[in-house]
Amino acid sequence: MTTTAVLDWDAIARTKMAHDPFVWGLVTDSVLEAETRWLLAREFPTEGFVLTERAGGTSAGKGYHTWNLSLVQDGVPVATGMGQLTRLWHDLVESLLGDAYRTAVAEATGQNLDGCALEVRAVRYGSGSWIDPHTDRADKIVTQTWYFNEGWRQEWSGALRMLRSPSVDDIAAEVLPGLTDSVLLVPSPHSWHTVMPVADQAEQDRHVLLVHFVSEERSTW
């Protein structure tokens, strides 16, 4: 089985984007067939992750504590990361590098992605992992967050919150990780969002595939 045959790019292209408090959209249509989503969740990579962390509330920028596995950098697959993937996961990442994906995301968001380099990484959020409120770097034109968790419970926390301000409690919308949804986000000076700390009682890590379209031409807002 390969993902190329079952990915529904039209489901991404027809995503209804919200404009409050910034441009973002919940991709609720089934982009992946149920069996493929199920297999990808079970085959989420387990090895090769590197801890990245920074204490929150510092002048250096947002705080975070996550485990990352780089898969694509500057549009080029990273051999060490790709080597940790099953065949199905390898096919998924390869399909994200294709023109069909770029076209679908551009259509959904209204952003010109020509010339943008793709960055892809798998991210694991264990107990206590989080990301502080932030707006993303200016060179990120569009991001997409794909979730690969089955049966995530509300009490495990770990939600992605879209915020109206830097305050973690100024919530416009909240998305828990699951198998059926992903989130498109268009960074701006006002695109405040955060990942709430995963609760100690969580029975699984929060599994994310994070995709960025990055432009060398935009370094500031």
C-alpha cells in the first residue's frame, strides 16, 4: 500500500479557512483512508528523536520541550530521519514533496507557495511537553500540523490553542490531537497559538507531523 493512491488533496484544497483571530483552518475531511490513518498511527517513528527545549518566559523567545525527528530540510529528505520510517511513512513524506500537495495547500490558504522550501519533521510530546504562545517565524508562509493519535482524551491536555493574544487563556479555538483532523495555519504578527502541556497521566505521547512552507524572501513581518 502507498499513500499516493489514497491521499485526497481535494480535501485539503476545499478546507474552509477561518479569519478570526487569524487565518487558520481545520481539515476535517478524510484526507487519508481509515486503514491508512490507522497504520500510520501505529507506525509513527520511535527512534532518532532529539530533545529540543528552552525554559519558558525568557527573553530568548518562546519556551518549549519537544522531541523532534527532522525528515525534510530545505526541500531535501534527511537520510538519517527518513531511515527511521516504515515504507508507508516514507511514501507519505515523499508525497508531501510533490506538486499536488503544494497546489492543494496554496488553494486552501490563498498563499503563493512558489519557491517555498518544504520542511517536515515528526514531533513527539511526552508527559509535560509543551510550546509557549508564539506566532511562528516570519519566513514560514504556511504550516500544517498532522495528528496521529488514537483515542486521545480531553484530560490528557496537549491541545493546540488558537489565541487572540499572547495569553494562554485568551482562547479562540482548541484542537485535540486525533486521527481525522489536521490544522492549516497562515503565520502573521497576530497568529498566536500554543500547545498545552501533556498531562502526566497521558497514556501515550502526542504524535505530530509538522510541515512548513518556508520562504527565503520574507525574514520579517
